[in-house]
Amino acid sequence: MSTLGEPVGRRRTALTVAPGELMQQARSLVDNGYRVALVAGHDDGDRLRAVYLFTAVNPDRRVDVHVPLDREAPQVPSLAGLSFAAGRFEREMRDLFGIVPADHPLPRRLVRHFHWPRGWYPMLADAGEPPEFGGVDGPYPFRTVEGPGVYEIPVGPVHAGMIGPGHFRFSVVGETILNLKARLWFVHRGLEKLFNGRRPEHAIELAERVSGDTTVGHTLAFCQAIEDANQHEVSPDTRRIRAILLELERLYNHITDIGALCNDVGYGILNTHAGRVREQLLRINDTVAGHRLLRGAIHPGGVTIAALPDVARLRAIGADIAEIVALALSNTVVADRFTGTAVLTREQSTDLGTLGYVARASGLTTDARYDHPALDADIPRVQHTHTDGDVLSRFLVRAEEVAASIDMIDTLAGAAGGTPVSPLGSAAGASGVGIVEGWRGTIVHRVELARDGTLTRVKIVDPSFFNWPALPVALADTIVPDFPLTNKSFNLSYAGNDL
């Protein structure tokens, strides 16, 4: 496909269309292999604006489509028929900006729960403090399943432990799940609006805390977006060290999930060993970056570390993890519980637009490390042995990525040298996009800057936004006791979703 629009950043072009032209433009992009990676509302003062980011791979291509809107009656044609994810972005945009997706097949609220005030859109510049909650638009229309022996099981929104709030409503016959509705956004933090008016270097702490277990992924995507806006190329050594930090984050999270999955089928001793390994990895993080969760290392234009990781030590940890995985799979109870449980087919994964290990476990090859590469080096793509879309596949994808991450760190550490930082310069009125393969999947940040260099809009997309709708699909026709196991095999972020 020929280049669309005017070049505005790294492999990115932009064009402006009227609302009536959006559908035709979007259809052309989707037909040529692009996906909807992000949709963002904007308040430009005298008007509103919707921005659609489309991305494609082989080669890496990115297109911004801007749609100016009448502030008094902002409306866009719904793209839900072209992209399931676009339909959810549109509902989010309506809740936060009041931009109406015309002819949306499911127009009810997504982010703002039914006790939120009618007509109050918190992301508008003049939204002010919320009025008193009242005028409830409810109750929430949970799907009712009727028939002999059907009953409902409500779970949450408050859960044991430190996870975020989410409500799960099961419709069940016996132990078989007929339907599950996952309801989120109990804690809308207004995080994106907190970026407004800050200088990029003063917004790093926000980026690091989008989702606490994904410090590197979100911070790197944010910094890439800032550098894209500045048309600033960081040094090859900086890119390599950032990639090392990204893989260190993948390692400690993957072993945590491997242990937790074993624990959910009663093999608690392996969870204990996984916790032991996780602690070793966190201590390596602290040695490398001065923080167990790798905070403070990545900043716009550069990266700061105290030392490169000890690859020999990582190799020993990799062998330890391989032994934990082998012990798990040699246990017939574990193998029986994992195999064939909560299958998400390749077709379902494709239709929903899933990302990360969830997508790869269903046979898709989506991975921003290769699809939207930041490195000059040719890193071999991980070849996964199990792609049946069940819990076993999601377990083994993690295990195989552990070994691949250690290999990648070994290669990158051997080539890394100094980490020079050059001034970013001015990006007055510019926009930028960062795309990173976090440990859960592809993370996208899109930023816009004012003339004085302060942030006017930061749109964040965590892979959990794409993957949460896949959980109820995978759980259809499974049994209630498999819910904790399946939920952990997805391990989706509440914080990354409830921005």
C-alpha cells in the first residue's frame, strides 16, 4: 500500500479526514493489513478530535487518522463492525469525552459505571470536579441465562489479596459455566489526565506506575513516544540496555505466573520454589537498576543502570526454572488440569485482537519485539511448541519465553557499551508514538505536546484492554473450579485496564 498522509514520526504518517470519510479510510487500512492499535479522544478547546492509530507489520507502519469534531455535537461513525477492539475504544471515548459512536452495536457505558453523573465527561478540559453522583442509569444489564437448573454465582468486585477490583457474574448449570460477564472500571484513576501540563521528564513516575508489575514496558513506551515526537534517535547501546531491562521484567513476571498456575492446581511446593527464583531475579534487578521493579532506569533520551546483569547467574536461574517446569508437567494431576482447559481458539483470538502470550498460545505470532522493532540486531523469534489455546499452552509459552529472554540478554549484554544521552531538543506541538512488547503483550503510548513542550494528551493502551474480553470466551463450557486457574493463565491487569 502506498504511503498515507504526511510523515510525522518514526515510520508514521498522519492524515485528517471528516467524520463521513472515516469509515472508508478505516476499511481501506484494515483491508491492507492494519489493525486498530489505539483510539483517543482529544479536547482542542474550540473543538473535539478523535485520533485513530492504525499499525501494520512486515514492514512496521503506523498511520494516525485525525477526525475533527463539532464540540456541540461530536459524533463519529462506529468502526465496531471492522474491529472488535475499535468498538470498545469508542465506548471508552464516549464515556470520557462525550464523543458519540453512531450506530454502535453495544452503545451502553463501559468506563463510567451507572451511578456516575449523566452528561459529565471527566476528560474534557472544562469538566471540573464531578457533580454529586445521582440519576442512576441502571441497573447494569447483566445477560440473564434462563432454563432448568441455571443459577448465578457473583464474585467480587472486592477480592482477597492485593489485586484490583473486578466483578464476575457466572451463569451456571451444575458446575458448567454457560456465560460469564466480567465487569471492570471500578477504580477509574484519571491517570491519563494527570499527565496533562507536565513536562515529559516530570511524568516518568506516572508512566512507571501505570501497572506496577510493568514498570519497564510502560516507561519505555512513553519514552519512545516522547523521542518520536522529538524525532530523536537514541544510541544503539541505549536501545540494547533498554531491551535487557524489558527482558528482566519479563523473566520475574513469567516465573511468578508459572508458580501461581502450579499453586492453583494444588502443587504448592512448586509455587514456593518459583517464589524463591523470583526473589533472586528481583535482587538482580536491584543490582542492575537500583530498584527491584527496575524503576528509575529509563528516561527520555537515555537509560541509567549501575551494572549489566550477570549472565552466568541468569543461566543458572534459567536451568532452575526449567526444572520447575519439568516437575510440573511430569505430574499427571497438573497435566490433566492444564491440558484442554479454557481453550481460546486461533479464530477467536484473531477476532478479539488478543495480544502477548494469550495470542501466541492460540497460534498467533504477534510480538512487538519483531513487528515494531527498536533494535538494529536481528533477534530470533521464539518458536512456541504448544499453540492449542488452553491453559497448558499459556503455561508453556511463558516457560519457552524464559529461555529466549535469557538468550536475548546474553546477546545484548555482550554488545552493549556506554549509554550516552543527547539532548532531546524541542518538539513544540508535535506528537509521538511508542510501541513496546511488555511481558503481557504489546503496549502503546501516544503523546501530544504543547508549544512550550508540556504534555497536552497521553493515551495509554495496556494489552489487558485487548485481552480481558477473551477471558469469558475461553471459559465458556468449562467448570467453575477452573476459573481461578484460567484467570491466572491470562493474568490480566486491572490497573492497566482501569486507567
